[in-house]
Amino acid sequence: MSNIVAIVGRPNVGKSTLFNRLIQSRQAIVNETAGTTRDRQYGKAEWTGHEFSVIDTGGWVTNSDDIFEKEINKQVQIAIEEADVILFLVDIMHGLTDWDEQVADMLRRGKKPVILVANKADNFELRPQAAEFYSLGLGDPYPISSVNGSGTGELLDFLVTKFTKPEDEEKTEEDIPRIAIVGRPNAGKSSLVNAFIGEERYIVTDIAGTTRDSIYSLYNKFGLKFYLVDTAGIRKKGKVNEDLEYYTVLRAIHAIENADVCILLLDATRGIESQDINIFSVIQKNKKGLVIVVNKWDLIINKSPQAIETFEEAIRSRIAPFVDVPVIYASALTKQRIFKILETVNKVYEVRKTKIPTHQLNEVLLSIIEKTPPPMYKGKVVKIKYITQLPKTTIPSFVFFCNLPQWVQEPYKRFLENQIRKLWNLKGTPINIFMRAK
């Protein structure tokens, strides 16, 4: 399981630029205008074998003209509370400000590891100016440039030393699947967990097994055995006045990273909303198996095939292109299709271990590729010559050997993934497509 790293600081210190560099993407909008980041960004990063989630927050301000000031500051505080490690960014070119001191005061009162990062040290002449930030009382400032990457390697080397050691994170049996039930508040997660467990509580064992708030319950009924990672506590007492959408996603990150397969619970009376998509994107980025359960189906009056088809089309259009996902219409209250959920979850877990023989991959896919080859790129013809599945991977991963792997674009990789899914049952599990030089 990975950790959560929150990037905090006042506006325009380069938080989004550092976020993009860490996740090796341009997901966050970067602009010189202060206050550009208002919506939260979540991403995955990896360094020397350590995976971690990164959260880009809005800039901390007080007494400003920004009408979003209160909301942004509230979300910064939630990120600080939920993160495992905090990267506190300051601007080496503009020096220490009152807002920096306010953030530092808040961080000093917390109990989370804080790494002080002096950003915008775009050349070595600027690095000595980082000494000014020792006055914040947060240890050595790390001078970096999130624009050109200078110093980020040393920062990441130090960052991963702050992560919880794997042996302290989990105390569950490794060969038993872990199933996380995630969703927005009031979607029915608690009711679903209770419906799974039922009244035969002697076969359910609560295991205090992690350094997180997630609680494992060992389910062992009807020939099925797995841990339920209960995230029903997302809406805690004292938290109901916080930004529930932001808080829910942060807590879901921990639960998702603990799991092998996730049950994304939707509310049938509300359909699929932006918060559900946020949680879905976290599941995707973490490469977890997925079953979508539309709960409270007993409250829907029109259950005609046309209504179900319309509902399902709405779901799949929002989660595209990963649409090869089982969708189950159920009710935790009436226990409608409860066992079908468990059976489907178990199937998705087993599908993740699918191994397709190399000769089958080549016999079937090479003929399809010959009829629909990769598009020419800058006059170059790409020829795929051999396909194999990688052994010992957490999800099915396929390598396509070709002469010019760098010219194979994402749309064609999606085409290949769709062909694999049509030919073999990989429903509910993500897959990896790699291009390698032959």
C-alpha cells in the first residue's frame, strides 16, 4: 500500500508544477496567476520502487479578495490532516511571507512529517537564499526547481524515507482477497457491509491490522473468503461540517490502496455524479479490480429494460474508456442481489490472475493487427511482430514487440486492449499494454 503526500503552501509557489512533475503528467493547470488551483487534483507517483498518491491543494491565503478563500483553506486543512507526509512549498525568489508563516504555524502544531521545499531555485546561485526559511522551524529547506527538475531527485530520496514501512501497514493474510467498499456519503456503504455480514457474526472477525482507519472484517461464508475493507466511517462525528466531497475522496484513497477489488457504490436515486467519478479515477490510477453496484434499486419505480439500459449507458459514458466493468443493481436494505455482488467480486479477483498462452495471443491478435495495423506516424510504418503476457504481475500485462514502439499512440493501444477484451474474459480488471523494441 502506498502513502498520501499533500503539497501545500501559499498561492503561486509552484505546487501544481511540482505535482505535474511528480506524477509525470500535465494533469494540473499551471498559470502564473495566483489562485489557479481550486479543484483538487489526485495523482499517482513512483520513486525507487515506492508508490504514493499525490494531492495538489489550492494556495493558502487569508484576508484576500478571493471569494473561494474560505473553501480553499478548509480543503488545505483536510489534506494536511489526511496526508502521511506534507510537502510545504515556499518561493525562494520572493522570500518569506506572512502567509508562509501562517502555514508553518499550522504545520508545527500537527503531528505529520513535514518537508520544507524551497521552490524556484532555477539556478545554483539562488540556492543559498533558502537559508531564510530556517526561521520557520521546520528543519532543512530543500532547494528545488519544479520547472527544470533540479533537486527533485534528492527531495524524493528523502521523501520516501518518511513513508510507513510495509511490514507495519498490514497484518492480514496475504492470500485472502481484500475488497474495499467505497462511495460518497449516504450511498449505503454501512448497510451493504451489514447485509454481507448478516446475523451469523461468529464467522466474522474484526482485525485491527493497519496504521490507517480502515477496518478489516473477515468474511467466510458460502465458500467465499475475503477481507472487507470497511470505509463506512468516512463521515465521522466532528467531520460532518467539513468538505465531505474532498474528505471522502481522501479517505477512499487509503481504502482503495488497501484493496484488490473495489465495490464502487452508487445511489440509484441520484445516478452517477462527479464525486463518484473522482473515486472511480482513484481506483483506475491504482489499477484495482472494479465492480459497480447501483444501490437503493428498491426505490426505483421504473425498472423496465429500457430504463435499465438508459441508466447503464449513463454510467458507462462517464467512466469511458474503461467500460468493461460489471454493473449490478441491488438493494442493501432488502438484500436484493447481495450474493450476486459477492460472486461477481470473487470472479473479478480471479480474472486478475488470468494467464493467456503466448501462442494464443500471437495466433489471434497478429491476424487482427495485420488487417488493422498501427497508423503511420511521420511516414514511419510500425510492424508488430510478437506478443506475450508478462508473468507475475498484479493485473494482466501484455507486451507487444515491434520495430518502432515510440510511434504507437494511445488510441491504438486502446484498440489493442479492446481486442483482447473481446477475445478473453477480463471483465472488471484493468490491463497494461506495453510496446517494446524487437
